[in-house]
Amino acid sequence: MRAGTMAVNDADRLLDAIKNLLRGTADPRDEALLEEAHPADIAAALRQLPLADQVTLFRTFSQERAGEVLPELDDHALLELVRALDEVEVSRILDEMPPEHAADVVEELPREEAEKILDLMQEEKSEEVQEILEYPEHSAGRLMSPDFVAVNERSTVEQAIEHIRKSVSEERAFEVYVVDDHRHLVGVVPLRRLLIAPPDNPIFAVRDESVVSVPAEMDQEEVARVVAKYDLVAVPVVDRHHHLVGTVSVDDVIDIVGEEASEDIFRMAGSDAAELERRSPQQIALMRLPWVLTTLVIELGAGVVIHFFDRTLSRVILLASFMPVIQAISGNTGLQSVTMVVRGLATGQVQLTRPWEPLRRQIQTSSILGGVCGLVVGLIGVFWHSPAFGFIVGVSMFISVNLSGVAGTTFPMLSKRLGFDPALTAGPFETAFQDVLGVTIFLSLATALLHWLA
């Protein structure tokens, strides 16, 4: 059952076994099922229980088992459970967890509560957790595990293998890193090469000197990019003096990719990925309100434009029927462009040093989209009113779609260049901007050709 995610029926059986245990009616099969279940599956079952039952179940676990399950909970469930447990209980559980996972738990707690729990933890583990928390949020230092296998470059192969036997962690994939007398990272040894090398060979003779590493301050998205680029199982983390301080494994990187993707999607809507878990409806509304009001102010510009051209609309009222069509299609095109560029910036496929590449591709794409959409609405306009009307709506659609594509490509890159988060700023602003621009182009062209319409 530990080999993969539970099937639906298995998950139901696990939940039933947990409920039986809480009622005191569990049989040996229920206890065995709970013992063999993967911590992630137990965490998923816990989310379906009332908080009081979660606490009761958690207190039946050994500290080691509790330490395996706790990091698998989402932030909201984790925070509720930790607050419901006694501080001494929490500190004992954190003592059994890897330092990076314990740091994630402590980070979620209010400052005073976090300090109390750190004081109650074992001194060595508490110091490791505090060292991790000193690094910037969302950095490699926050993500890394300080548990790694490193050997001195002057050791022999036999000494290195003996060191591995004594120090390797059971749960983490690892590389054998090579350091000098001052703990500087100077190489890496593939495990296979280490095992087949003569026992009396020095480590420096079998190491790879060109080891890929990341600084502890590097953003976690950049770390994920490095791991993906070089197909690494784990990447060493170094401080400013190139001392080896930890490693980031590929399973951590997978978590990052999911979190960052969700965060970008929420931010493109002017929102925040954490809000659904942590905030009250009033807090969510207050957080969204500045973006909604800013978009509202920009959208009012469209109202001003329509009022400015009210004479044109009064002469040919059918123009009003096509305004939402042009706004919707051009806005959709722009939002698609924003999505692709924001994703490209996150994955490294779009480079700020070469902005013309995505811009050129987008102009080519928008020309095709604008041409097809313009032709369709133009033909509809011809049959509905007149050739002149069809020409106006067709050309307006073509221009609006192309400008929207360019704006949707440019806004995220400009936001990134100015130091803003493109996922947060580009989406709402591009949509509002395009609504105003589309109406302006459409009604300006209609006014210029009004004598052909009347």
C-alpha cells in the first residue's frame, strides 16, 4: 500500500478502519490497515474527520508515525491540528520529523507559540529548524534538507563507503558529495562508481568536479528549473562561501511545481492560493477589493468612451450589439497570451533578455486569429446591415485581437522587468485595458465611416 496512492475503495476502507478505531470497535485487520497505510493516505482520511476526532486519532500514533503524517496535511488542517494539541506533544512530534518539515510546521504558527515549541524541542533539532527559518521564504535554504552524505576529498573509497553506512538517511535519495577540509563543495561521486572503485583509491581521484549546485538564497522556482534542466535526483545547496549546507531532492521539486502553478493561476485572477484555506470571507473580500476596484476604474474608461460616441450609437444602434463580441474575443485572446507568457517566464522558456521572440510569435498567431474572427463577424455584419458595417466590425475585430495579443505578451514581461509579479498584475489589467481599447477602436472607426452607415 505504500507503493502508491490508494484506490478509492482502499481509501474508503482506511476511513472506515479509522472510524472503527475511534469508536473502539477496531479489529486486527483495521489496525493492520492503519499501520501499513501511507502517511499521505492517512492525512487524506484525517481531513474528512471532525477536529476532535483528528486529535484523538493523532494521540494514538507513535511520535515517529505522527511525524510522518503531519507534513502531509494541508496548511489549514495542519494549523488547526497543531493548535488543538498540547505544545509538549507538538514539540515531541517535531523532534521526530526531518528538520525541513519541522520548519514548515513551525513557520505556520504564531510567533509566540512557535518560540515556545522551539524551546521545548531537543536543542540540536531546534537549532537546525531555526537555521532553516533564517533563510528567505520560498528559497532553496527553506526547502533543503540538512541531512546529506559528504566525505572529505582525502578519504579513501573504503572510508567513504563506511561513512555512508553509518550516516545515510533511510528516507532520502542521496548523492555522495565531496568536500575539502573547510566544508567547501568540491565534487560529487556517483554511487555506482564508488562501489566499483578499488578500496584504497582516494576520493578526489574518482569524483566529478563539475557538480551542479544552487545558492541557499535562490528562489525555489529557479531551483526547480535547475533540477529539470540537468535531470537531477538531488541538487546540493551551498552558502555564500560555497560551503555545503544541504540538498534539495526531486520530490521537493515536484511539490514546488504544483504549488507555483496553483499560485500563478490564483494570482492571474487577482487572488491568492492560500486564501481558500486560511482566510475568512471578510478577509478574502478585503484582499481582493483593491484589484477589483482598480479594474473597475479602468473599465469605467469604456463607459466614458461609449458616452463620447453616443451620437454615433444613436445613429446606428446595431453597433452596440457588436461591442461585447469584440470585447470578449479580443479579451480572451489577450488573456490566453498572458497565461502563456506567465507560464513561460516561470519555466524559463520566455527570457526577458530576448523579448522579441515571444512577441514575434504572438503577432503571427494573433494575425491569423484576428483575420479569421474579423472575417466571420464582417460577413455577419454585411448580411445583417451593409458592406460598410461589415467592414467596420471586421477591421475592428482584426485590430483589437492583434493589439490584445501584443498587450497580453508585453504586460507580463514589463511587469517582471519592473519587479512586479506578472501573474498578479498582468491578467486583470490586460483584460480591463483591452475592453477600453476595443471599444475605442470600434467606435472611432464607425464614426469615421458614419456617412456610409446612415
